[in-house]
Amino acid sequence: MPTGAEVMFSTAASGGVDVCFANPGTTEMPMVAALDRVKGMRAVLCLFEGLCSGAADGYQRVAGVPAMAMFHLGPGFANSLANQHNARRAHTPVLNLIGDQTRSHLAWDAPLTSDIEKLTRWAGWHRYVQSPNDIAADTVAAILAATSGGGGPASLVIPADVTWEQAPEDIPPLEFGRGSLVGPDRIDEAAAALMTPGAALILNGVDITADVAADAAGIAGATGCALFQYRTSTGDVGTGVARIADIPYFPEQAAAVLTNVTTAVLVGGPEPTTFFGYEDVPSRTLPPHARRLELATVSDDAATCLADLVAAVGGSQETWSAPSPVPEIPSGELTAMTLGQAVAALLPENAIVVQEGVTSSVGLRAFIGGALRHRSLSVVGGAIGGGLPLAVGAAIAGAGRPVVAFQADGSSMYTIQSLWTMVRESLDVTVVLCNNQRYAILQVELARAGIEVPGPIAESLTRLDDPAIDFRTVATGLGMQASRATTAAEFVSQMQIATSEPGPHLIEAML
């Protein structure tokens, strides 16, 4: 008979879940050994657990199939929690495999023993595997939990002896969960609401594929409603894809663009809120007396809902776009604007763009709509350090599609180990490292808090230039080809080389 670990991986593989991002330890050695014995399993070594959870997130968003992430007991899983949070906020199905002490050893409270249940409960669905007889059914249950009800992380805590003991080979059938269909009465109610003056259609957390964008544009064209997206983690962007306006990050700007909304039809999630609470600033960005009509929740099939809605309003798919600058190749000074313009102008067709940054990406947001059509991934949970891991997972799922990771300097240091995995796996990732030597968003927030002249301590906590981080040297030390650009022309030349050669590259863009 096979071991419990072999049955677990075979069960997952039967449903197409065959990639495991791993940072294993002693209690996971039976799992590690089983990966060699289960046909078709791919294991990816990550040097930090936050990379495992973030890469599994990125993989699923591109492949459409969950990935596994392997952790060493409670402390190892705890190291992954920031990107577990990001995956939960993006509703990304992730299967966490957490090794635990053997069942007989738990009573002795060994140094690495912890209350794993509390950690896994916070991340989402969780189950403790009681015996090898349960491991196949529990694996199916975890995958179904991850892919149902909107999706998110699901965790199995597996005692080491359960993974090495023999287990029955009876593998239950596995089919992924699907979103619920929205009924015709709700569709008709929303259609009527969108016909009223001041109506707005807001897509919250929806995967905005080209078809979804075209349906949303068709609804707006037929009804005259305003159209917005909020917390979009994944979507198609570029030429031929209808553009949908973002609800801005800062609360005053968000309230300003929504100020004339009298009826909001919400698809995918509840109404938009501010990221943080501020003095004398409402947490809700819609006008207080606006009607809120929640057409589809995170558990519903948003794509089918929008297709039904465009038919109900008598519209058809449209690919109109808001005016967008044509991305020409820039020259002169390297700024956030010229950097974003260059990336948009040189982006390969069918690429995947992963973006983590607020202030450095202003130029990218301005020009990316005119780039060649591509897939866009972003960190919607707000936990820092998600960008580079997302790029790792996306590149593995993309099977050769070029990936551009547009990455801020400060947040890159949370998961800089990702560069090593990119090299080890020979991934076609171009990392555009935006180095302005500061936490620029914190400087903005200091000013917003009324602190116009920060004291020396406050000032020092927002700067990264003492000592300055040499990202070109860091990348080279992790085995990656790296260069540094100080002008727009230098960046253009280096970007052309990086996107034409196989394997990973890092370009340190000095802003």
C-alpha cells in the first residue's frame, strides 16, 4: 500500500493540482519523499514561506487550477501569513499542507509544537487529518473548500506519522467548486436600477477578463451608467480590451469620482471602502444616501451574471476604451512617468504583468492601457511583499509566457528570496525594480496626517538610503543577470535585452 503522503498527492493530482511550492522541514520529509513517487508532481523550492504562499496565489490566477504550498509546522506556516492574507482577499484557491508533530509526540509539547488550529482558522478553511484512512477524503474536502464559495486558502494539518503510514488508495472523485448563478429576478432589478440617472456599475474583486470587460462596457453603453472597478486582483489589459475606471486609492479622490452616484449596482463584493480610517473622513466612499444593490456576491458567477445583465439591458459586448496615451518609447530623464511609458511601449504581447507599488506605478497606470494585450496581477490585500512571489507563480503557470514584475524597492525586500527561485527554475521574468530609496507612500501618509515637517526619527523611518540598497548586486549575488538604468534611454535598451533573452533579469531603475 502507498503512504499517506503518496495518497494525498495522488488525490490532488487527479484533479490537476500538481505543483507544490515548498519550504519543508523534518516533519515534512515523508511528503518530500512522496513527491518523487507520484507521477507528474512538480516541486518548487522557496527560501521563505511567504514566497510559497504568494507563488501559489500567482500560479492559480494564471493556471486557473490551485497550487499546493508546503510548510514546516506552525512557525513555518506563520511566516506565510501575509501572503495568505493577500490570497484570501483576492479569493485565490490555495491548498496549504502543514506538517505537524507525530500524534504520539504532541503531548510532550516539543519546542516547535504550536496551536496550529488558531493560525489556520485565521487564514480560512482548515482541517486536522486524524489518520491515514482520512487523508484522501480530507484532501478532496480541502480543494473543494478552496475553490467554492468565492475561493481562498484551505489548510490541511498533517501529523508526520499520518504521512509515512500506509493509506488506502481509494481516491474520491474531485471536481472544482463553481460560483452560483444569479437569478433572473435579481438581473431584472439591476437592469432597471442601471437605467436611472446617477447609476453606477461597480465590479469589486472580479476577474476582469476581456469578455467581462466587454460585457461591462456594453452595459454602460446601453444604460448610460458609470462604470468602475475596485480591488481588481486579476484582469486582461491593453489594446482591444475595454477599459474600466479604477476607484482611486486615496479616500478623498475616491469620494470625488463617486460623488454623483445615486444608485450603485455591486458585482463581486460589497461597496468600496477606504483602506484606512482617517480623522473626519468617512470609511464609505459612496455617497451616504446612495442606493446599494448587491447583485452578485463573491460566491456567485460574476462573468455569467454580467453576460445575463448585458442581455437584459439590450446591450452587446463593446471594446471601447477611455482615451489613453499611445506608449511611445521615451527618452531623457528616468522618472516614474517615463519608466511606466517605457514598460508599456516595450511590453511583449501576451505577457503577464505583476505590479506591486503605489507611488512608483503612476506612470505605468497612465500608459499601460495602450500596451499590447496582457494579463495583469496585483496585490489587493495590501500586505507588503506579494509582488515577486506572484511573479514566480505566474511564470510557472504561464509555461513560457513572459512575465514583467513591476516592483517597488521597499516591498521587494520582504520577499527578495524570490529572485533565487526565479533563477533556479529558469523563469522568463523581467524584474523592473523601482529604486527611489524611500518608502514614498509613507512620506505621503505623513503629509496627509498633517505632519508637513517630519522630525528626524519620522524622516528616517521613511527613507532607504542610509545605507542605500544596491539591488543590482543583490540580484547578482542570487544568481540573476542584473543591470542598472539611470536614464530613460538606458532603461529602454536594458528592457529590450531582458525581454528578448530567455531566463530572469533584473533592471534596477533609479528614480
